Amino acid sequence: MSNDEGVTVYWRPGCPYCMRLRVSLRLKKLPRTEINIWEHPDAAAFVRSVADGNETVPTVVVAGHAMVNPSPAKVMSEVRTRAPHLLA
């Protein structure tokens, strides 16, 4: 379900960590796909597969590399390393 060359953010409504990350990435104008795991069962299954069976969000995939509950700084560091083409 994730974009192998870009950034995918898996989130759910009401999650303050998701809100913080999504706002931060939006302010940085980072191109990304955002997927609400409550609306997409396949996305929830993917998150469980990389989060030890839990639906821990935000889960972010950068160019195929999954991270569970990363900080905005960690996401941007991974983008610089794995997907620099996304940076303006």
C-alpha cells in the first residue's frame, strides 16, 4: 500500500502524535500520501505487520523503509537519505 519511492503516512483520527507529524510535514511542504487506517483495513494490516502486531500510528514509510511513531526530524532525515528527490 505504500509508495516505494515516496512518503506514506499511516494515521488515525484523534491521535495527537499523528496530528503533530502531519502538520509538521505539511508545513515543510513534503509531498506524501496520508492514509487513515480506520478507513482502509489493508492499511491497518500493514501497520500491524511493521508494529509488532499493534496499530501504532503514526507509521511512516519513506521509499520502502517503515518507521513506527517517528519524530518529524527522523522523517525528514530519512527523506534526505532515501528520497532526496522529494525535497524542494
